[in-house]
Amino acid sequence: MPLLRINAREGMLTLHRGATPVPDAVRATRAAPGPAIIMIHGFKYAPDSTNHCPHKKIFRDSAHGWPASLGYNTGLPEEGLGIAFGWYARGPLAQVHRRAADLGRALAQLVEALKSAAPKRPVHIIAHSMGVEIALSALGHLPSQAVQRMVLLTGASFTRHAETMLCTQAGRSAEVFNITSRENDLFDLAFERMVAAPGGQDRAIGLGIDLANVVNLQLDCPDTLSCLATLGLPLAPPERRVCHWSSYRRPGVMALYSRLLRDPHGLPQTQLAKLLPDTPEPRWSRLVRPPAQALPNGFGASALAAAAQVLRTRIGLFQTASTGVKPKEPAY
């Protein structure tokens, strides 16, 4: 079944290396049975870039690319329509974050085109990191029932913005799975310090979203792993203390997301909500033992600065391979 590769830049949608207008390309797939799943990458990718094109990397045609991992390229008629959503995600982190928020309107236009072509076909979204900001921002431009399910992987979005978007008409009618991991704590910290939160101090959604239609699923929680195993969805345990990519690279996770997006009736959100732990593990629980009591107010500045410095030296930083210039930003 079809796999459309679409790029968004400056609010415009175009086919990746194709001349057909996107609405026409979408209409041509309206007879395809099964859901439409929109896949959105995060920071550092750039369509048509020699070294950073998402369509040759995260969305590549191989057994380990997102499309195949989510059930596409099987040859089965019911696999539905896959859409690889590429966007220019390079540059200063704060600037890319603003660009992601602005592209919410372009994503909404794509969802509207899908619904116009096939009104009864469910539309789902899976997004990683900075791509989550695009997915959430689109909800403010859409009507109720436009998006059925959203899987948000270690999102680089602020909690207040997420709650605002999920309280819109489209947000309230969507079932949302907020995938978190304490492996991502340092990246959440970097995001909070490098990007100004609208309206002042805020936290990344890695600490959870407290809304009725959101299930927070912590991938490195032993109780969560046990719960998923009983449902026939075994996941490999986490291997690192710090990792931003395990939410889609760890063995078993893409099978979980495929099941969430392709079998909503067989895996109801209400069932998962009852089985999963009520409270996520605290931030830094993979790095240090949680304190017995709340940290004093004065703890913040020095500890956060130290953790941010660890982040800069520990994880793969934004790097331009062609010039050899030293990296300046973390890869989201």
C-alpha cells in the first residue's frame, strides 16, 4: 500500500522529489484500506540533505526504518497509508522549536486533506522529540475527531503548551500516549534551559501530562515493562542511563507503537491506563538515588548547570559532517 513522502517548509507541503500537488497525491490513495499514520522526525534532519535527509535515515526503506517497523511495505492490502513527514530541523535549538510550532498549521492542512479524501479513514500521528511540537501544535487548527491516536516519543514540548493543545476540540477527542523515559532526563533539562517556555518557567512533558485522555507510558519502569509483557508486548530493558533515541530504537518498542496505532480496539487506552503505574519515577532516578525529601529551592541553579555541562560532553551533539565544525547543540 502507499507510502507518501512529504516535506513541509515555510508552511508549504510538497512531495519529496515529486511534482504532484500533495492534495492530489492524497486523493489518489483514498481507496487504500487501513489507517493513515503520519510519522514525524525530530531535531537535526533536513530533507534532501546529503547527510541528514530523514527519508534516507529514520524513514528509510529498510527493515529498521520507521515505515517497515510500523507495518508498511508488507504487501498486505490492509496496511493503509503511511506518510513520512519531513521538515527542516537544523539550526539553533530555540529557532527550530519555533519553526516546529509554526509547522503545526501545515500538518493540520495535511490531516484535513486526508479527511477530505477518505472521511472514514482513521488518522494517527507518531512523532519523536521536536516533532512532537508539530503534532501538538496542529491540534489547534483542527476540528474534533480529526486525529484518533497520537504516540508522542520523548517529546521536546512544554507541559502547559501540551495541555493547552490537548484541551482544543481536536485535542480532547484524541487518545494520546505520552512515551517517556528517565534515560531522557538530561535532554529534557537541556530543552528546558535552551528554549524559553511561553509564559515563563515550565517543564518538558517527560514528567507527564495530567489529562484524562493521556496515558503516560514510562519505558524504563520495571512495572511498565512487566505490564506490557503480560499483554504480549515484551520490550528489551534499557541499556543506558542517558539516551534520547531508545524510545524508537530499543527492541520491541516499534511493535508496541504499531499495535497502538493499528489495533485501537484490541488495545483500548482505558485498559492500559488501568494496568500501568499511576506515578512515573522521579527525574534523575536513573542517574542518582532519589532524595528522601523534596530538594531545597537553592538546589536548582548549580545542579542544573552541572547537568547541562554533562549533557554537552556526554551525548552526541549537533555536528556538520562536511565542515568538521565542532557541534553546538544536542541532537533531538
